[in-house]
Amino acid sequence: MEDRAGSPELFMFLASTVHDMKNSISVLTGTLEHLLVQAGDSAQDNPAYPQMAQMLYQTKRLNDHLIQLLALYKEVGRPNYPFDPTPVQVSELVDQLAAQQRVLLQSKGIRLSTEFPLDLIWTLDEDLVLGLLAHAINNAVRYTRDQVALSIREQDGFMEVRVEDNGAGFPPAMLQAGQVVGQGINFLTNSSGLGLYFASEVAKSHKHRQRQGSIALENGGTLGGGCFILRLP
């Protein structure tokens, strides 16, 4: 029997299926956000509100993974992937990110604080970086008690983005995964691995003057919990 495991037709079928799944989940996410906004004033009296908030978190998490799978299938940063770095106003990037996450954070009672230079402009692929940071915030929602901080600064020729929370910090296994990502990590056996692998590939695809981007995980930071760090040249 012919082995078709690596056939282009199968890969195209899987990519198309993932794309359709992503679209369906996006519709579900939009519906949940609408319901949560409608229920906002009576949230304390609505026993289904926390369950809907958790459903929204999980649908956003699934959507993140599907976007990552599509990007990795297309080999992010390679010639056949539409990698499009352009000068981006960082304040506008933060506004988009905050708007995307507003309903989820409000529904879970989590406060998002932001700090960044108002006049900072950086060259990056906006769609990829937005997807990466959205996943980082969604992950922070999992670990935080009630605060997430997004801070951006320019340091030593890099733009450093930090997503921090005030939870108990990343578990040791996740910190270890962050240290070895891109060096043979088996993300099929690690629930954090796909997101880290995707983030690493997006970061490394950003290059300038023989320097490339990177990611890191650590505990501590300004809020005392987990810190996801993205550095782009």
C-alpha cells in the first residue's frame, strides 16, 4: 500500500481543514464575546457568566494553536511565507492588542496595564507579532491572579516586549521548555511547546544587521509572577 503520509495533497488538505476550523472557532469566539458584553451589567447575578468566560478563554486558546499550526505549515520566515516586516507605530500595536483581549480580561476580572514609549516605531511583521503577543497574554490569563502587564522599551538596539503576571510563576517544566525551544524540543509532548516554538520562529524571522530576534521565559519581574520576553532587532 502506497505511503501518502508526506504527500503534498495531504498537507494541503490538513491546512485547509485547520483553516476551516479556525474560521468556525472565530465565529464562536465572537458570539461568546457578544454574550459576555451583553451580560456585563448583570454578571454577578448570572451563574453562567464564569462558565462563558472560561469558554471564551479556551476558544481563544484553540484559535491561537490553529493560527500557529497554519503559520508553521507555511514555514514562517521562509521564502514561501508572506513575511512582511513594515514600520509599525508601537502605540497602535498595543491598542490593537488591548482591544482584542478586552472582553476576555474583563470577564475574568483581570486588569491589563501597559507601558511603552509613545513615539516608538519599529519594523516588524504586525500580524505575526500580534498573534504571538495575543498568545502570550492568553497564557498569562492562565497563571495570573488578577493582573497582566505589557511593557515595551528599546534597549541595546532591540525592542524588548514583556508580558508579565502576578501569579505563582511558570512551572519548572515550562521554564525548561523555554530554555530549549528551537533546539529539538518535543512540543508534541509538552502543552506549552507549540506556542513557544511558534514564538521562537516568529522572533528568529526578524533579522537586522546579522542579529535576530529571540524569546525567553523567567519568573519574577515587576509583578512577581511569570514573564514572557520578546526581543526584536
